[in-house]
Amino acid sequence: MRIRRTNIILAGCLAVSACQSGPTSQAVSDRNSEFGCIAGTVGGAIIGGLIGSTIGAGTGQVLAVGAGIGGGGFVGNRLACR
């Protein structure tokens, strides 16, 4: 049940991230780039935290969630802010 919920949340995040339209001017392009960078970082942190929450129990789970948030945020930032 927990994995199913994680998959639904992951699918929702991916669907929302696909809604970004193409830029029409330099100012709009800069704003969209900044939004994409922030969205990638936050989205990666959320997904990493969800994946980390499925690992371990007790203190190990807390550490896994923290590592998932940090790692997911880093990867999301690197992918979105090229």
C-alpha cells in the first residue's frame, strides 16, 4: 500500500512538471528558467524523501529520509539548472 501511494505521488509530480510552456521573450525565459530550477530542486527533494521513507525503521529511517531529501534535491537541481 505504501509503494502504491509513493507511485501515485511520483506520477502526480511528473505530470505537473510537464506543464511548463515555451518562452516568448528574454524576461519570460529567465523567469521560467528560475522556476524550473526551483521546481526541479524541490521536486527532487520530495521524491528523494518519499523513497527514503520506504527504507529502514526507527533512526535508520530518519537518516534515510534525510539522505533522500538531500540527494534528491541535489540531483533535481543538477538536472533542472543546466
